[in-house]
Amino acid sequence: MLKLYGQAPTRVLRVHWLLNALGLEYEEVPVNFFEGEHQKPEFLRLNPAGKVPVLVDGDTVLTESSAIQLYLAEKFPQAGLIPQSLAERGQMYQWIFFLVSEIEQPLWRIARNTSQLYPEHEHQPLDVQIATRECRAMLAVLEKHMEGREYLVGERVSVADMNAAYTLDWAGEAKMLDDAPHLRAFLQRMYARPEAPVTIAEAFAALES
Ligand SMILES: N[C@@H](CCC(=O)N[C@@H](CS)C(=O)NCC(=O)O)C(=O)O
């Protein structure tokens, strides 16, 4: 059986989209950051970066949430989550890389400079300003792309949408979607889908209850 290390509200949620859509059974292995489990030798043997998610599928060990999404979609091609034409596949990769490098990256810079994830003396307020500006500019590019579209690529849902749903949920949590009605509508459509996992806010609320 598949083993997935990590739990909501981490980037494990990206993988939940695929596992749910494909109807796959898996064992979830929680990794407790507060107890330093991600830095224990047995975990570092799986992912030397000390981060979740990690997917173990038999002898295959995969890290990087977006790579795991693509791996699962490719392993079960009958679900049609990878576009068939090369042109659309190229666009799917384009948007996934865009989401991870141009949108998630500044979101992460904002998070680490404003939360208790990093000690306060390491916070860099100027970088929050720069990352906010950069993130908004890149969100505007995606907002324009989504005018009149239901999906990021082509006419049916693909891994790009499942990657975007998690990333834009994070952007919404960071109050970055006020000027992006098409992205807000996209998020609503995605989270109304049967395979939608919990949102980041729901996962945090569950932790506190
Ligand atoms: N690029 C990686 C990032 C993974 C990542 O940063 N995961 C966080 C949780 S969302 C983590 O495990 N952080 C632990 C740490 O940085 O020490 C991915 O997309 O999987």
C-alpha cells in the first residue's frame, strides 16, 4: 500500500487532491515537527531535506509535492489528469512550475518572515514587502489567464488545477486574492469538487479543536 508521510495543513494537501481523485487507499504517517521527527535519521533516510510530503510506493520514494502529484497522475493514466496532447502537457508543466516558483515561493517568504516558523530576529520586513509585490504581480498574470476559462489547461481538470487549488488557497489565506475574482471563483469551483481535500483553514481549525 502507498505510504504518505506528513499531514494537513502542510503541502501534503497537494497529494491529497490526487489520492482522492484516483480513489487510492494509503497509509498516512504523521511527522511531528514539534518533536523534530522530520530531522530523525529514519526520516532523513527517506528525504535528506527533512521535509514532507514523502510518498513511498514500493521501492519508489518520492519527495516534492508537485512531483508526487504528477507521478500519481501518470501512474493512473485512465483518470485523464494529464492532458493527452504534447502542447497541453507543456502548458500543464508551465503552470505547475509557475505556481511553485512564482507564487508559492513569495508566499513562503512572507510566511517565514511573519510567523513563528522562524525566530523573530531572523524576520526581514523588507522582504515581506518585496515578496508581496512579486506575488501580487504573478497572481495578476494567472488571474488574466483564467478570464473565461474553467481550467488552467484545456477543457478538463488536470494536475495543474490540483496544484493551483492548494497554492491559491494559501494565497487566499495570505489575503492576496482580493483583486482576483476569477481566481476566487476557480478556488470555489475546485473546492466544490468531490475529490477536494480540506482547505488550509479547515486543517488548522481541526488542529486547534
Ligand atoms: N518543495 C517542497 C517543500 C516541502 C516543505 O517545505 N514542506 C514543509 C511542510 S509544508 C516542511 O516539511 N517543512 C519542514 C522544515 O522545513 O523543516 C515540496 O513542495 O514538497
